[in-house]
Amino acid sequence: MRLRRAPYDGVVVCSPVTVPYQRFSPQPAHWWAGEALRLLARATGFGPADIDGFCFSSFSAGPDTAVGMTQHMGLSPRWLDHIPTGGASGVMALRRAARAVQCGDAEIVVCLAADANQIDSFRKGLSAFSRFSQDAVYPYGFGGPNATFALITDAWMRETGVERADFGKLCLAQRANAASNPLALMRDPLTMQTYLAARAIADPVHLFDCVMPCAGAEAFIVTTPEIAEARGLAGAGILGTIERHNAYHQDPVQRRGGWAMDIDDLWSMAGIGPDAVDCLQAYDDYPVIVAMQLVDLGFCPEQDVVDFIRRTDFTIGGDLPLNTNGGQLSAGQAGAAGGFQNVTEGLRQILHCPLGAQVPDARIAAISGFGLVNYDRGVCTAAALLKAL
């Protein structure tokens, strides 16, 4: 018998921080992490001595893990976690930090992700990404995520009937949302004609289906309502979360994510349905994963996904505002920070302090994560629902 999941009472998520992204940077991940902590200190007044919990994610901080980062940053936490799951790490950090605060293991937890991006570092990082990559992908010249997602995209298009123009609608909406975000790396308007005419990278994946690697950092704080109130920090409560790894491993190629396995738990725990969501911050390394999440997160059944995409306005003022800062497809993918970007942007929208335009009357944000892609699928998925207090 499964134990009943405890609600996330007595926990507040607050103080979203983004260190402005750069396409390339000579600075290491440690510098980006330090800059995020500096911005957090400026926004909250919390210094190193106040922080008693630290949760860290990075692809490029090695050989340091969270332990090494505490020494670099002058921290002395009594609770520590290192989450190496890339795009799923933000929601996972949120879950773990919230339970630590509930249990009294920590009172002020900083959740932080930071990554550098130097010339050729992305390619070198991918070559040692996983044992699957080393043994079953790179020796055969099948390197990088573009080819992997071409297989996933092609299979999903065949199964659902989604066309490139449908993916284009998602990409255009996110680019339109990025226009008001001064930190987005790609803010120029994108037309459907330009999207469809873009060169193929690994057919059916074309240029504007691919994220732009960059350097950057994201952070937020999980604490108690009393501490947040004493510091004058606006915060959000956690309505529900889910997390799953290596779901549906029997599928020959990914056609669904772990969200589908646990989505009923998420909505049941929250006591709401998809219609109550004011904005969706979905992990978006490629548009096929965004479309897949529309189904797996319960916004539409798979047989209706084509019609749902075509009839829905995903811009900030639309029916379902999607990745309101532009998402990774337009703001940039700062390594593991891409997995935190959805949390910080969703939090900003419902606290009414966005980087760009505000979703009208936003109170509830749905957030998702997706990470650790091997040669045929992403292994890690997570999602959360946040509500402004």
C-alpha cells in the first residue's frame, strides 16, 4: 500500500534570481554561481551565514560537486544536495528543499544552478555525457542531441499527425514572448515562413527547433512563511509535485514522458485541474518535448493534440501562456540552469515581477522539467504546481 503523500505545508518559495545569460563566457561555473548568490543577497539580505541549506546543479562545475561549491562560496550548510539531472533538476531541487524545510533539517535553502559555456565546451561535455553516449552513440558518429531528437520528433509526428508548422506555432509564440524579456538572447521576431525555410540540422529538426547553449545561472530560495514574512519576501506555496525516472523504458523510442505515469497524482494533490493554470513553463529543449508535455501533463489528450495546438494562443496574453520569458528556445539554454529557468519564470509570473510582460492576473503556474537524454529518450521528468500566497 502506498503511503498518502504529505502536503507541502509550512513552505514558501521565493526570490527568483537570473544572472543574465551570455552566449560564451571565459568565466567558470563557479563565477556564475557566485554571481547568483550575490544577487540573492542583494534581493533578500541573506548572507552566507544565514544559508543553512544548499542544493546545486551544474554540468561544468566539475570536479567540484555541491560539497566543493560550499568552500568556494563560503557557505556552511547543515543540509546539502547535488542534483545531476539537467533539465529536471529545478523541480527536483524544489521538492527536496521543501521537504528539508518541512522536517526542520534547514530553514533557508538556496537552490542554484550554474553553467559556463566556452568555445567547444558543449561538444566536449556531450562526448562524456553518459555511458550510453560513450558506448552506443559517439563511436558510431551519432553525436549530440540534435540527431537523438530527430528520431524522437519523427516518430512522434508519425504517431500524432503533428506537422512542422504546429511545432513552428510553439516556437513563434515563445519568440513573441521573449520580445519583452530584456535578458533573452533571441528577441527578433520569428515568422512562420522563416521557421519553415530554416536549414535542416537533422531532419525533421531544423534550425529554430534547437536551443542555443549559453552561460548563465538561476536560483531561488525555499524557506518558512515566517522567515519570508520577516524579510518582506513575497512567496508562493507548492500545490503538488511529481518526479519519475526511466519511465516507459519498454517503448522503442520515446513517445511519452514520466509525467504521464504520475499526472493524476499531481492534479489530485493540488486539488485543481489544468483549466486553473494561468501559465505553463514547460521544459523546451526541442518543440516536440513541449508538445509531448501538453499531452502528458493533461492539457489535452493525444488524439486532440493537433487541434489543441492549432486553436490555442500560447502568447503571454493568450489562452495558455507558454514559456513566458521565451523559454530556452529563445532565452537560451544555460546548461543545468535551463532546468531552473522554468521555476524562476513561473515564480516571477505569479508574484507579478516578471522579466518581461506580465500574464494578466496570474496566480497559478505549472512547471515541468526534462533531463538526461541518452540515445533514444530523456530519462528524468518532473513537474510542480505553484500558487501565489
